[in-house]
Amino acid sequence: MEFGWVKSNYLRCASLLISLVGTFFVAWPSVGTAQSKPDEAPIDWAKAREWWAFQPPTKAELPKISQAAWPSRRIDHFVLAKLEIQKLAPSPVAAKRTLARRLYLDLTGLPPTPAILEAFLSDETNRAYEKLVEQLMQHTAFGERFASMWLNISRYAEDQAHQVGANTAFFYPNAYKYRGWIINAFNNDLPYDDFIRKQLAADLQENKMVVDLPALGFIGLGHKYYDRNRLAVKAEEWSEQVDTLTRAFLGLTVACAQCHDHKYDPVTQKDYYALAGVFASIDLVDRMEDGSEIKKKSDADKKRTGTIHIVRDTKPKDLHVFLRGNTETKGDLVKRRFLKVLAQNESKSFTQGSGRLELAEAIADPNNPLTARVIVNRVWSLFFGRGLVATPSNFGQLGSPPSHPELLDDLSVRFMENNWSIKWLVRELVLSSTYQQLSQNKLQNELIDPANIYLWRMNRRRLSVEQWRDSILAASNNLDRRGGESLELTDAKNVHRTVYGRVSRKKLNDILMQFDYPDANVHSAKRSVTTTAIQKLFMINSSFMVEQAKRLAKRITGDSSATDLTHIQSTYALLYNRKPTRKETDLGLAFLRLPEEGKLTRWEQYSHALLAANEM
């Protein structure tokens, strides 16, 4: 009887489920009918623009503070005001030795040499620190350091993930020219608004220069898929381009509106297709360095003649909305234009060719509330380990709100007022008392603010793979600072800076992959930080580390008249920019007195251990 009850109820439930499923399929409109367009509630644009990121940034009045002697720059007033509200005390200023190492690694990606460090320490003038900042910003390595950040944002790579066999049809053998342009742009302090314009439309500017054409690699090094004549394939390319553009420059996830209006932000499906139409009106092409067409088509000839990978305008094309993202089901035709939520009035249609230049101008417009905020936040994150907005590429509803909104706005406005100068921004940050704090924990502060959101100390930050590898090569006296074409990082002969290593979408180099370099297939907002056994195994067993240990040992022990004690002190100064402790000295001397064993000498083993240490 019990079984019969279960069986009858099961059958009734099954019958009900079948009827519901049947109703679902009857009620759901067929694809391609007029009903297949989803009903979206109209956006209240006035209310949408009330979101903090869509409000124009404004200069703020300096907040009231108690410790009036602490601020060094304007930003310190905003930081200190928050600290005092939270009953937190700022940390003392770091030692000059610490500050010099911090500055060198942050501004050049390399540590100071012992001689340079000692010269700085012996300079007791009030402007010693400021002079060092200015010197480092004039160094070629400054642009290399900042390029490492931007190349992740622009998903820089030199091939495609879907390459088959030896097919090099979609290779970018001269992608390094875009990288070189980026490095030069940062070194020359190209105003950031021009930095945007040139990457989107260098060929369309009234005063265009041939030297700026490689900047178009921002688009020209994008994804190319097989069977590119199919509309569905092209749509995938446009989606990737819209996604990279809007995350990089605007901190918005506009590509989420490809199939429907954005679920959280005031971005409509028509907004998406308005931008996609710009990319539908261009083609990715190879050109001679002066922008002229290539006459010889073989890959060998392209490589030999030195082409650049850029874009060209084709016949302007407005796109229909693809209902639910289906290219076979077309909705309304959408004129190419900028995002409605960012338009001051009604967004005007783009009428000049593809619309690339008009798009660039709309992004770089000082009235655009996002552009300055986004780049200021990215640079802040580079120096402090965390942005004022913790989600650097998402300033929308799903992103984090700013921890210091008045500071972000004030800095953004002044950044624009100072000609969109990255070097001005860097100067403001590194000369601040906030940046110069010690990084040591305080139990009382940590109980209140364990994540250091309010910046009561400097954040400890692990070196990037570029900083770490380059520091090892510099310590072993083996670093080649010349730039140029890309080289494989697995090549034992490649001792150039890591930024000049080849980046592959198909197979990212093992060193880069193991040490948190992001996937080059997509825009990267920020790098993850991992600790894995593979990382330590690389440090212990790789031929690269062993070779640099041998070179370091040879460099240190080259002066045969010096004692082991002197050599140990020299090694610590070279690697860590400090003196060894008594315990470290005793351990080193005891180890070096042991009988030789293994393939490496005692000094080579000792050098290897110090290179593989966490402090490195």
C-alpha cells in the first residue's frame, strides 16, 4: 500500500512536470519572431548617472586633521583624515635605505647598486629623496617598468591561442614595435589623453606621425579567428575588442551587454552594438613602417621588411542588434556612437569613417567621468599594491566602491589639470608621507584595519616576475639592458630584461606562467599572487638559477685578496641592499668552511641559496 501511494504520487508529479514542460515549449516564442526581443525596463538615465563613477570628479576641500605636520603632499590630508576617524595612527617614515630600494624597484623594476645606494645615503640634503625620484623618472627603465603594467591591460601577445602546427598566418612577428612605442610613450611622458588617441586612431589624427603608427597595435594585435568571413566569427572578434577597450580605458564591462542589456550597469544592448560597429568598420592589417601597403606577401618578406601590425578603416558599417547574441536574428539598426550614460546630452552618431577618432576623443574627453579616475587608480595600485578602487577594471555596480572617494576625485582632477602627465602623478604618489611609511604591522592598528584599507602602513608587495628575474640578472652582472625584438625567455642566451621576452597566447612561457604573469588572451585588470611548490622548485633546480648563481659567485669572489666575511657582506649589499646580521654572517661563514661536495663550489651553492631566498 505504501508503495502504491508513492507510485501514484510519483506519476502525478511526472504528469504535472510533463505538462509544465509542454506549456514552456508552447509559450516560448520561436527564434526569429518579433517576440524574441527581450522586454527590458527602460533605464532612468538621470538616476543612472547618480552612480559615483558617472558623476564628474571634483576637487575636494582639504579635510580637517589633527596631525598637521604629517602630510607631505595633498593626498596625505585625505589619508590622514580617514585614519583619524578610524582611530588609527600612521606608521613612521621608513629608513632611507628602505626608501631607496622601494623607489628603485617601483620606478625602474631594478634594485639600486651598492654604490648608488651609498651615494644616496651620504646625501644629507633635504632634497635628496626628491632628487632621486627625478633621476629615476628620467631613466629608460622607467618606461619599461610602466610598460609591463600596460601590456597586461592591452592583452599584448605575439601569436594566437588557436595556431595549428607550423601555420604562422596569425603570428605577430613585429609586435615588439607596439611594446617599444609604449615604453617610449611612458619615458617621454606622453599625456595620457594623447596616449589613448594614438592607440585608437594615430593614423587618423590631423598631425599624424609615422613614428606613432605602431601605437595602433592596441587594436591591431587583437584576436583573429579562423574562418573570419563568417559573421559569427567576426562578432566574436568585435566582442573581444569592445571588452578590452572598455575595461582598459573606462573600467566598464560593456561586453556583458552583447546578448541583453547589462544586468547591473546602465549599458544597453544598443550601446554595445554602437561600439561594436566601430570595430566592424575596420580591419586588422600588416603595413610597412611608414603605413604603406606591403607588396611582398610571404612571412619571410614581412619579417625582413619590418612590418607593423595595425588597423585600417573599411566601409563604415552600422550594426543591427543581434537578438540574444544570435547573428542570424537581427533587431534594430544602431548608429555608431559613444555610451549613452557617459554622453552629456544625447550621444551623437559617429560620422567620420569608422568612428575610431571620435571614439578616442569621447574617451579622452576631460568631461568623461571615468577615464582619469581609472588610470589614476591603476597607477595608485602599482605603487600601493591595491587600488583606491579594488576592482581596477570594474567601476560599475559589481565593482568595489572607492575607499577614499574624495582623494580619488581630487587626484583625478589635478591629474587632468597637469596635462594628464603620468610622471606628475607618480611624483605626487611617491613624494607623499603615505608612500614613505614603514611596512611593519602594528597590533593595535591591525585589529581595527587588518587589510590596511586606510593605509596606516605601506603594503608589503611581492616582486613581479619581471622585477625578480631582472634583479637576479643584475646581481649576477649578466643583465643586457638593450631592447628591441622579442626573445624566448627559455633561451639560455637571453639575458635581456623580462619585458622584452616573447609573450604567447598559445603557450605562455613557463617562467611567466609559474610566477603569476596573466593569460595574454584577455585583458588583465591586476595580477594574482600565488605561492606554489613549482615556484620554489624552479628556484632550486632550474638551469637559469644555477647559471646565475655561478656568475654571482664569480663576481663576488673575483677579489681574491678579500676575506669570506667581506664577500658575505658584499653579497648582502648586492642582493638585499643591506648588511647581514650577526647570525646570517655566522651561518654563511660556517657553511663556506664545509668541505666541497657536489657539482657546485661552496660559494656557488651559497650564492644559489641567497638568490632563491624569499627576501630576493
